[in-house]
Amino acid sequence: MTKTQKTAKIAEIQTWLILKGYAKDRFGHYIKDTTDRAGQPIKYRFKFQDTSIRREVWSKEISEWVRLNSGFYKDLSINDKDQLAGLRR
């Protein structure tokens, strides 16, 4: 993946995240506050790294971000169902 392709892929994912209700924080990560099925507040974050992206959730018990899944930019795409495809455990 060239630098231009990587930049375009990141921009595509960031635009998709904004449309899904995520907001950019001061560190360049995208965060969304929502509730789970039981009505408890929950925080999700997409963390952009040099070659990959991580989807994380805030853990109240340990007061840290915990990785749910991640993927390399070259493997990521927005599919027909308007979902981010290519994330792996």
C-alpha cells in the first residue's frame, strides 16, 4: 500500500466514523459514547496507528482501553452493509 493509498483509506474510514456518530478527540482518536443493551453507558474508540487501526472499549473495572479487534489498513474496507470490514481479533 502506497502512502497516498493509505492516506485515502484513513480519510475514508474517518468520514465513515463521523457519519456513524463518532467524534475526534484531541489525540486524533474517534470516540463514541452510547449505552449497552442493559442501558449502561459504554464508550467505544477507534485508535489510528501507523499501519493499523484498533477498535477499543473503555473498561470501568481496570480504567483502561481494551482492544476488541484490529486490522491493517490494507485489509480494511466499507462493505455493502455500511460496516467496516477487515477487522480481526
